[in-house]
Amino acid sequence: MSRSARRTVAAALLALGDAGAATPASAAWWPDRARIDELLASLGGGDALDPSKPIDWGMLPGPFYMPETSLGVGVALVGLYRPDREVPDTPLSSLTLTGYVSVSGLFGLSFDNYSFFAGDRWRLFVDGALKNQPDEYWGIGYAAGRDDHSQGYTARSFELWPKAYARVAPSTWAGLGWSVNQLHAAALDDGAGHAIHDTADGPSVFSSGLSAHLLNDTRDFVPNPARGHALSVDYAVYEPAFGSERRFTVFNARYGHYLALDAKNTLAFELYGDFRAGAVPWNMLATLGDDARMRGYYNGRYRDRDVLSTQLEWRRQLAWRHGMTLWAGAGTLAPRVSDLGEHWLPSYGAGYRFMFKPRVNVRLDLGVGRGSSGVYFQVGEAF
């Protein structure tokens, strides 16, 4: 959920094993499935949706971890609902609200919302975040990311991007949105020679732009698909007329395909491109490495104008609420599209899944890259 620390996980759940494996000697202290189900139900994490509630909420407190934020604690509220309950074929909507703090000094709030209306004729997707987060800046380009030297700073940022869609053809939606991004880089480390001060934008950047969106979507459940595909094209124009300090454009294209091999096994594939032109601020450049793509790399270590990445993930549902994943992927970045592919970075790893609400998983992922790795405790699938 924002693409940084917007999802949390209850680490205690990760220790929950199969009750059938418990020995009689351990049965006195090891909770069985029934007790765990009761505990989760008290937090709103039942194994079935309650249709009598306007929003079926679940609360998930506990620690989280990402490479950029270190260890922290947070609370996630996960809500499933149907705005038009009289139209039962409308897809299930979801809302996640997250508050968090970490030992590195991070604190913030984030949210993600997928809303479907009138038999899915209309859609409203909104994500945003407000945070204070210790961060690192390596510079721009592949060579800068490979360098071990970086400048530390505290990112005080606000992000908001609502997108409204109307169905224009079977399984196809078109829409408009508005992207707002404010960043102030405070407490800059002097050790790196004030690299952020040397950029054309300096430590404070405000970007605001109008966006257009086209989406062809046959996914069965947007937060955690088991079948179908999603082809999205997004184009945003940031102009002083829209309040932006710089004039630049952002073009994103994504194709995701989900194949249910059987009731317990799913293959998920993604191809993603991010292309930026004009006077792009340093904090708005395309990046490789976050909790969704190229897991295992520090988010923002590799940044440039153009990025291309792909990944393939096998998802396996195990007994009860347990599941697992394996994935492999690769990505490349460059200042021009024609230079993409000159340098490739690998990403691979494995993950554990625990179903908190119907088809809403908490996840523990270990991602490995070239010379780096990362562990992610979060809510929701990576893509």
C-alpha cells in the first residue's frame, strides 16, 4: 500500500504453525487453530466477509520492517465493503489505513482505496501518504547507485493521487486523476558533499499534475488476483499551470497476468515501464527497488529517467491460513530509452503468507539483489 511503509504486519502471526504438528507436551502453551481464529475474529480477521456491515473492518497491530525504514510498529485497518450492496455483482472494494513509527525515526500515515460502483461501471482508486522518514540519496544513474557513498537526510513528504475511472468498453476503463507530491529534505548529512543541494531543485520540491489513465482489467480481485490480467497506461503532465514547480511528464505502462494453475497455485507475471521527460526533479525520477518491484534494493538507490522491470512469482496456498511465494525478476534503468538494457539488475526471493481476512494476506518477503537484500513485513501482495 504508498509504495513505502503503508502496510504493517503482526509479527506474532508469523510464529503460528500448524496446530496438528504440536506435540502433547507443547499443546498446553501452543495455541490451536480455533483459538487463533477466535483471536483474529476479535480483531476483525474472520475467514468470511460479514455482509451485514457497511464496512467489514479488521485491525492488525504489530511490528513491520523494510530496508528504508528499519524495524517499527504500526496499526493497519483493513476494510472490505460494497458501496452498492443492492448490486451483488459489483466487485468487492477495499480500504487500508496505516499508521506507523520506527526505530530509525520514521512516522507517518498512509492509505489505499479501491472502490467499485454500479456493477463496476465506475471506479475510484486513491492512494496517499504523509510521513517523516530517514532516507538516503546516491545520485542519478546506474553508476551512482553502484557507489557505496550516499547522502543521508530526513524526507518530510506528502503524496496524494486520486484516479476516477468510467467503463468505456467491456473490461476497459478510462479516467482522469490528479497527482500531488511535496518533499522537503531536512537534516542533510554533510558527509556526501551536499549532493541534494547540488541538484537543480534543491531540498524542497513540489510537483502537481493532471493525469490520464486507460485500464483493461479482468482480474477477479484487485488486491490479490488469482486469475485475469491488467493492462494499464498512465500519463501525467506536471506544469506550473497546475501548481508544479517544474514542467515534466511521466508515462507508466504495466501488464500483469495471473494464471490459476489450480485451487492452491497461482502464477503471477508483471512487465512494468516508467518513462519520464522534461525538467524532472530528483525526487520524481523513476526508481528501481521497493516493496512491489525489484524487492531487495533500497528504494531510490537506483534512479534515472527511464526504468524497465519484470518479475514472475509463484504463489502457493498451504494448509489453513498459510501460504508461500517464490519469485525472480530483473530491471534496468537509463537516461534514455535507447540505453535501456545496458545494465541489468537481478531480483529474487521467497515469501511467507498468512491470510488475515478473506484473500487479504500479511506477508514476510526476503528479497535479494546484486550486493543487497531486504526483508519486508507488510499487508497485501506485491503486485
